[in-house]
Amino acid sequence: MTEQELWKLLDNMSLEEKAGQLVQCNAGQFIENHLEITGPNGESLPAEELNRVMGSVLTFEDAKQAKALQDKHLAADPNKIPLLLMLDVIHGLRTTYPIPLAMGCSFDDGLMAECADMARKESAACGVHVTFNPMVDTARDARWGRILETNSEEPLINSRMGAALVRATQGDSLADPGNVACCVKHYAAYGAGEAGRDYNTVDVSERMLRETYLPAYKACLRAGARLIMPSFNALNGVPSVANKHLMNDILRKEWGFNGVVISDYDAVGELVTHGIAEDLKDAARLAMEAGCDIDMVKNAYYLHLAELVREGKVAEEKLNAAVMRVLRLKNELGLFENPYHGADEEAEEKLYLCPEHREIARRAAEETAVLLKNEGILPFRKEVKRVALIGPFAEETRLNGFWSRPGAERYTVTIPEGIRALLPEVELVTEKGCGVEIGDTDLSGIDRAAEIAAGADAVILALGEPENYSGEGRSRAELTLPGPQLELARSVLQANANTAVILFNGRPLVLNGLARTAPAILEMWYPGTEAGNAVARLLWGEANPCGKLSAGLPRSVGQYPMPYNRMNTGRPKPEPDDQPAPFSSCYLDMPNLPLYSFGYGLSYTSFAYEKLELSRRTLEKGGMLQVTVTVRNTGSVPGKETVQLYFRDPVASVVRPVQQLLDYRKVFLNPGEAAEVVFTVREEQFRFYGMNGEEISEPGEIRISTGYADHLILTERFLLLPESVNDH
């Protein structure tokens, strides 16, 4: 439709019909399905009434349901305006790839795009018009269960991977039925909830907001994302869905975003619970005034917007603008001509879990695994005859993580299946050993597990946290392995020293005990559909671990928040870190630094950083310079290394981080091979928010380093020349 035709359509709609376009309902109100919802249904209204006017639905299962929903609605809607069909496709639809936190450990934007492209194809065939992805909330506290849903504690990784996902999912044209629109979430600073509790309040300075939390949302919008979702939390006292500073000042005016804003689940209704709205009608007014276009599930807009307009409390122009944004999105997706978009039952059958998609998922699971420790145990020799696979995750199928589709475990390759496919001659014995639930104290299986371990040539100890222990609404105050898993580990390790621990979890865990006693630890996260095949290939050296931690692993929850790019203090702790230093910023009972730092990860080979060179020693306003890092594979097997570039601004008008990731690039090197990795560095990358809230860079020395956080190897210096830059 033309813009003129859209306006004509809008002019012919009643106020109630306009409000209906801003209502999103659960698909389960209109068809029977088995998808879990993450909150209550909206205010009770007849399904027939909602079906006639609603603008969008979420949580449907397949192309057949998508078509049925569209048919049922279009038959009832007097204006014949098609529905928007939305779904959470976070790390794959039917073919599941590793959780986003794991994907961050790949430090590979191209791999992220490849996985997103796979998910796009399956989602489009399912009938999805909009995916609630990417989630780019910078998170620095692993007590928060939704840390699994973001890529990193580092805004740069969230920005680059989020943008890569957006471009791969939306393609060149949303009118192409194979493409899907992206909704960025959760704007803003949702990952900074007080005490790591989900939905909790956030209080941060404007400088912290702009330097740490806003960049990733902005990067995804610049990549073309058509929708954005305000977060549940109150930000500096105002819930995001009603926060005019966030939604109008920054999002609409400063960033120029003209796409659709959709609330999170029941977030408009929760303005009453927050205590800033008297009732649901007042909540609808506040959200509309702040610029929220779609009310997810609460029906506050449908119940009250028309009345608010008639009373003069909401301008009809504001209502019209919100409806037009929704209509334009539907038009851009080509729904007026083809309301089914890409929904295709035959394509579903062809794409779901196809060999090509499984291969991508397996490769992603291999490249996101992080080798935390290895004292010569891994890779196992292929000549081993008898292998013991022990632990509560030994035969587990639920290795996909939160937001995987119902029934995803039916398609998961288990660890025994992966080992037998790779090594059909090996004798494999499995034993659970213990449970994995919080409060489980049953030790009765541990002796049997230790006995089996003692008789094996090699032992795999599969530990972790249950799949439903991380994700939305799943905060934890303790981050140790739940149940008697540490007791199991102690017994098994005493019985057989040739033991490798593999971990399945959705957040950084406290691993002090394992780190002291286990000779090898491989962090697998939740690796997805191809879990077992990836595990087997990694343990036996068919794949070489190359993941680097996208969030540090703590020694204790008492260290949180513990950003790697922490600010300097007036009394920094002197080295060594493992000794307390009176009257410095330190703990009496443990080191300051995490157990394993951001950017850390081992390989089956070794790499040497031989040279760090700068093309210039000065950098002017708007200028650039090249940084060249020479890295060599000094080991005996091929491998990939993530070259990480950091900087420090040691003297500035405000306190700056002691280290900050500037860029990263992954390279593949054969044994003995060296490569020059060249980074182009721009003056804009050194800007920060000054005393008066302006974005500036200041003259002075900048230190450029390579290595990983808390372990920088080579450092060079240059002078930044510009006086000041204003660039919003």
C-alpha cells in the first residue's frame, strides 16, 4: 500500500479500532497451543471482541497455527488489517544453537550472523513476522538469570553481535517472505537490576547509562531493527515503559528512531504495581504519553485509549502516530498483499533440523566452548578403551537453555550419542551419581560412581545447573553447583585423575573447588541441539576449543558487580592480588579479581604475541591509525585465537576504566604460522561523557594493549590531539 492509502485506512477507523491495532494478545486465547506464557493474560475480554480488532499476537507454534490465526482474524476484522505474528526466537527456532551468553564467547560476529540466518529461515517458515531478539542488555551480575540471554558484560560485544543478528534476520527487504523483523530489548539497563533480581529497580548515572547500557541498543537500531521493547525495570525512579527521557528525549529525538515501541509482557499494567499509576486507565495514559505504541497482553489500551482521547487526556494525533507506525511495519512486511508472509508447512519440514542447520549448530557449540583448565588431560587419546561418563548431565537431553522451543530436548544429541557416533568401538559406561536440585542431599550414588571411575581409562564428569535454573525470573543468590555435585566430583577425582569436567549452565558459576582439584574443565554452557556431537569432538580433539569468556567467572557472589572494565580508585589495590592490602580498595578474605577473567580461554595449542605496532604516534580529531598485532601458533595443532585489543586513558577529566575492550578479531593459524592482525582505530572510539554530559575526547596519552582482561601482554602509547568533540 502507498502512504496515502495507509492514511486513508487510518481515517476510516474508529477510535476503538485504532486502539485495537495497539493491542497484542496471546495466541492461546484464540487457538489451542502448548507454549508457556511468561505472565498473566490481559484483562478479561471476549475473545471474539479482541479477535475483531487486535493488531498482533504472540506465542504460536507453527505455520498451520499462524495461518489459522490470520484467517480467523481477517474474517472478523471489518478493515481487513492483517495481524503481526511475533515470537521469542532467541537462539534458534527448532534447530537450537548455543545460548547468547555462549555465543558471546565466540567473539565471532560472522558466526553470530550465520546462526541468526539459520534461525531466520526456520522462523519465516513458521510464520513469524517479528522476533523478540536481539536481547542486548549489558549484564554484570550472574545472579540475574537473564544473563544467559545477552552476549556479554561488554557493550562492544553486545553492540556488534546484536547488529550482526539484526542484519542477518531482516535481510535487505522485509517484504521478502523469508525475512523477519527484529525487536531489540530491553530498553534500558535491564541487566543492572538491584541485587541481581529480575524485574528489580535500576539506579545509574547518566554517564553510566550512556557509556555502558545504551550503546548496544543504539547499534542495533542503526543496523535497522524495526522495533524496540522498553524494559520491566524502573530506571532512576521511572519505569521504562513510561519513561519520557528514555522514549522521547533519547530514542525518538536524539536517535531519530521512527519504528515501533512495544511494551514487555504486562508492563503497562505493572505501572499500577510500581505505584506511578492510579489505575489501568492512568497506566494507559502514561505509557502512550511516553511513546509506547503497543500494549502487550494487558488490554489497557483497548479498554481506555478511546475514552482518554474523547476526554482530551491523550491527543488523537498521538494515537494516530502510534497506529501509523504499526501499519507501516505491516506494510513493509508486505502483509496487506500476503498476510501469511513466509508461513509454509512444506518449508518447515524441509528446514527444521536439516543437516545444514545441524552442522551450523554443532560448529557454534564447538566455537563457544571455553577451556578453563587443562593439565595435559585433554584431548583424550582415541586409543582409550573404556570411558566412564559420570554426573547428573551424563545422559541429559535438556541442554538447550531457556527460550528453546517446547520439546526441544527430543532433538538434542546426548553426550553418549555423540561419543558413540565418533568412537563406535569405545566401551562407554554411564552413571548419574547424584541429583542436581537445590537442597538435594542424596549421596547414595556417589560410591558407585567412584567405583566406575576407578575402572575407566578416562572419565568425563558432566556437571552444571538444571536448564530451568537460569532465564527469565530465575535469579539465584548462590552460584555454586547445586545439589551434592561437588561431593561427587571429589570422589570421582580421587578415584581417577584422568578426569575432565564438562559444565552445562546458563550463567557464570563459582568454581573455586573444581578449579583447585579438577585437572581439566571445559565450559560448554547450554550448547543446543548438537550438544553431544560437539562435546565428543572437543574432548577427543576433532575440534580445538577457541572460546573466550564473555563474562568473568567470580570467586564469590560477594564480588558482584565485578565489571572487567572497572573504574580506577584513589586507593587501588597493589599487587599481588591474592594478598589483602590494608587501606586499599580490596577484600580481606579473597582477591579482587575474578577466578577467570573476561576474555580468558585456553586452547589445545599455544599462541605467542610477538609484536604490537602503531602506524602513528598521534591521533587528531576525526583521524585514524592502524594497530598491528603479530601472533604466532607455537603449538603442535591448528587453532583459532581471538586477538583482543584494549586501551586505557590514564588521565582524564572524569575517572576512566583501568582497561576497556577496543576491538577483537579471530584468526586461524597452523602450527608455526604467524599472522599480522591489523586493526583500524578511530578517534571516536576514545570519546566519553564528560563532566557536563557532553561526548568528548581529550588530549593526552592513550595506552593500547593486547592480551585479555587482567592479563595484558604488550602495550604501546600514542597521543590524542583533539581538544573536544561534540557528536550526538
